[in-house]
Amino acid sequence: MARKSKRVCVDVGGTFTDCLVMDENGLLEKFKASTTPSDPTVGFMNAMTKAARHYRVDVNDFLAQIEVLVHGTTLATNTVLTGRGAKTAMLTTKNFRDILELRRAIKPVTVSLYNLFIPPNQPLVPRARRIGVTERTLYTGQLDTPLDEAETAKVVEKFKKDGVESIAVCFLHSYANPANERRAAEICRSVAPEIFVTTSHETLPVWREFERFNTTVVGAYVGPRVASYLTNLDGVLKRSGFKGTFLMMLANGLVQNVAECIRHPVFLLHSGPAAAPSAAVYLGKHLGEDNLLSVDMGGTSFDICMVNKGEIPTTTEHWEGEQRVAIKMVDITSIGAGGGSIGKIDTLGLLRVGPESAGADPGPACYGKASHATVTDANLVLGYVPSDYFLGGEMSLDAQASRKAMKPLADTLKTGDVEVAEAIFRTVNANMADKIAEVSTKRGRDVRDCVMIAGGGGGPIHAGFIADSLGIRKVVVPPVAALYSAFGMFAMDIGQDYARSFVGRAGSIDLKAINRVFADMEAEALKSFATHGISAKKVTLKRTLDMRYLGQFHEVEVDMASGKLGDKQIQGAVEAFGRKHKELFTFMMPGRSVEILTLRLKATTPKTPFVLPAAKKGGADARKALKRRRPCRFNGKTVDTPIYDGEKILAGNRIAGPAIIEETTTTVVIPPSYVCAVDKYKNYILTRR
């Protein structure tokens, strides 16, 4: 029997499936396989097979050696964005089925508030499948009207006949008393055991009905597809010899077991990208930097996260397309800008890049299956990407096909294919830079004060140019950049977030009640860990409060003391709220009453420690790593550019731009205005001249 000693993180993206393996010696090995959109399990196992081949063992033997397997996937996110979710129904309190449609009069988030000519909101569940039943719970938690069980069973029978695949049970004030919701779910599972069922009190047990109902519906919409994928993948892994611990990356930056993820599928939104900021924080500690700009450019999207003082920001104000999702999530902003983003001419005759993507299938034109000109094609034409060393030589790129794909755009714009490639490159860089500036400005941050951590397969190619346009002084490209999110999963803690509504003014709060609610959440968390064999001694419990000034709309999350709470601890939280409010919004109102809205608990158990392996040392001269030279375009001119072999780069080497470093899984482009220094962990540190 092979000894279980390896830890593996797998991130299934829109174009590639990334597999990062840490062996028993702490060494990291990187593997990539094409994502298979029709069945992501195939691409997952292809990546595993590549890893097994590297270690010269059968894939079954390799899987048997894995102690912990962490997995991130964009499946849930893509299901919502593409509208390919389950046929979903909603069981709700009678006369409240239109909450999803009314949505507190919030207009579509992608449309100007001043545009009156906008189409009405389209909920994921049409009105005909939103049915109310007799029941009522008061905001105090008092059961005013018991659930009409016969009526509920009749409605579920109707859903079953209509071919419904998923049911969201959303009753008023179930966060205060979930008895009716719990019973309704039991009836659903009894009458139609084949239908996926989720409840609002399990998904988001806090007040605000629209947010709670819509978040639950999103979970129900993606639930069957998520459950099918995870159940199938779990089965394939076990049949192939895997007997270790299988964990999923969550939207809140934690990891959890598969069974819990199937019960709460909405937490898998942004499952892969949520790990990237953890990678940035880990790297920032090695570099002595805590104000970070984490960017992750993959095949379909560009993800941004601003990290202030080493703290990963979270939010409960997220919109996935037009769908409100109020669970706590890592605060990541994304745009459709990746290697597969397609260049096109709009109705005004202007060049646009994205958000449409060629994805993994058919992929960029240079893959030989499509004719669309993409960002990857532009990079190839400009000389930034090698045609003979893509993925370490596993794939050959067809430069002629890329030039051919540029021709329709060149004819329309009356220019050459190289000029079109340069225009695509500059346009996508401008799109990403504009989004970074927008995100940083919204938070009152000057992006020039940050260090950019560049990840993703495309990040190291574009990061230097984006940073140059924004005036960012330093860019760091880690050795695991192409598997950035997968690396971040190594830095994740196992855990879960808990929340309970608790509305009251801080000056007159019921101390017995607030202590009781925190104690209940902590007991629930410890019980959950105990079922997975983790003792209470290994669990860290962190309390926070959502607070606001009386009359405000938005809340601020602040830390809360542990143990028994008294007036002193509450006053301390109020003072912390004032300081946090001033930090975020530049002012505070000492004389204004403060409200507590939500009690939160983060329960975690520490990750297994790991370290980045040190690189071989060398001097400043990197000429021994020089591989070749080729013409590349910089600032509108063709430059004979030195190309360095990433495998031969040593710690201490310095390379002045313009230059290119070819790694097995990515390419680092050093613009003319930057100098690259290699640190002891083989991070490429680009410093602006």
C-alpha cells in the first residue's frame, strides 16, 4: 500500500485545469490539462494522469498517495452566468411569491439608474413555479400559523408532474424559527425524493427577505448540477484508489467537505478565484508587503482583489450577473478579459475585446479549432508567447492561424495583422487597468501604493504593461503564477461561516440573548467539526458583528470579543465600529446611536503548514539562462528580444526589460520600463525604473 503523503490542489477553470502537487519533501510540481466543459471530471482526471506520469506511477497509485485533495471549480458561477441551471421551483409563504420580482425596487445593477427604458427583472424561477402555502412565523420566532402539510404535499406533487428538478423553500422569518421550513423540506423529500431541496434557514439565516430568498433560489438553481458533478467526481476518485480527505474551495475563502457543499451549493460560487487572494497574502508575508493588488488572468476572466494590511476583504453585497447573492464571499471583482477573449469590431467600427471568450473548446485560433482572433492569438503574433514551447512544448501553436484570424479585423480597420494584434493587446490591457482603477478608487485606495501580485496563465504576460499604465512600482510574478488559485488553496483554512440576525441598539442590547445566540452558533460549529473527527481544541472561533449608525443602509463588520459579553465588550465593539467607519469612509459620528444587525462566527481549524522551496543561488548575470532571441513588439516597434529559459533562472539573477522568460506553464514579459530581480523563492520581482 502506497503511503499517503502528497497534498494536491486542483482548480478547474474555463480553459485549463490546474493541478499543483506538494510531495513529501515539500517540493511543488505544476501540471495543466485542457478543461472539458461537457464533463469537467475528464479534464480533472487528465491532470491527475499527467501528475502520475511525472512521478512514474499508475494514476491509481498516485491517487492512493494523496493525503488531502482540495478542489476549486467555476461550475456554479458558470451555471448562473450561462443560464444552464436546473428547472427550479419555489415554495414560499402564501401571498409572498413576488418578493423575487419586486426585489426591493432595485434596478438591474449593470444599467444606469437614470435609464427608464430597461426590461423588467427576470427571476431564476418564473411566477408560475413560485407557489405560496399556508404558514406563518413572526419576526420574534413565534409560530403564528402551523404549516398546512396537506397543501404543501399537493404543491410538491404538482412540481413533480411539471418536471421540476430543484425546490427552494423560503418562508418568512425562518431565520428566527425554522420549524415550518424544516417540515416543508421533509415533505418535499418524502413526496419527491428525486428532487433537490434547499432551505433559506440553512442557506442564509439572516433577515431581509429578498436577499435570503434570492440567495436560496440561486443555490437551488445550481444545486443539481453541482451535486451531480461532485458525486460523480467523488465516485471516480474513490474507484480509482483515492482514500484521502477531499475538500472543496468555498466562496468565503475557506474549504469544506463535499457533503456540506452538496447541502449548500451556493457557497461554491467563485470557488476557484476565491483562493487567489490567499496566495497573494502568503506571498506578501515573504516579501514584507501587506498592501497588495491580487490579479488573476485566466482564459476567460480577469479577477481583482485589493488586500489592505494583509486582510482579505469580504462582502455580503455580491451580484452574480443580475442575481443577488448575500452569503459572505471574498470580495473579488471580475471582468471578461482572458487569453480566450475575442476581438471584434462593434457597430461604431471600433475594436472591442471580450467579454465573449473562445474558452477551452474551440479555444483561440492558434489551437487549430477556431477562427476567432483572441488575446492569446495577439500575444503569439506579437512574439510574447512561443509557438514551440506552450505548456513546456506539450502544445504547438499555429502562428499562421492566428495571423489568418486577424485578417478580417485588419481589412476592416485597414491595417496589418501585427497592428491589429497590438491593438487587441493594448485594448484588453486598458480594460483591465480601468477596472483596477475603478475598484481601487471605490475603496479610497491609491493603486500606486500597492504591490501587484500577478497570477493566472495570462497574468505574467500582461501585468507589467498594466502596472506601467497605472504607475504601480512593483509587480511580483510567483513561480506558481500559472496555478495561482490552486496555490492559494494550500493557504486555506478548513472552516465555515455562521450568521444570525440580531437587531437592536448597542446601548440597550439584551446581553443574555446575544450571549445565547453566540453560544448556539459556537456549539453548532464545534458539532460540525466533531463529526469530521476534529476536536474542539483545534478549532478557532472568531466573532464579528455587522453594525451601522442608526438610519444608515449599509453595515460595517467589526471584531467582537470572545467569552461572556458584558457592557464593556459591547462598548468596545462600538468604538471599534467608529474607527473602522472612519477608515473606510473618512468620517465617524460619535453622537449617533449604533445598531447591531447580524452576529457572525468564523470557525476554522489551521491548515497544515508548508513553505515555498528555495531556488538555487546565482549572481546578477543571467546570461547562462539565455535561450534565444526573437522579434517582439514593444511600444509600436519590433525589438530583437532576449528569451530566457525559466528552468535555468537562479535566485539573484537580474534581467532588464525588454525581455521574456519562458516558464513551463506561463511566460513572463518584462516591459522596457521594468527590471526583473529573482528572489530566493524564485519570485520574479519587476521594479519600475
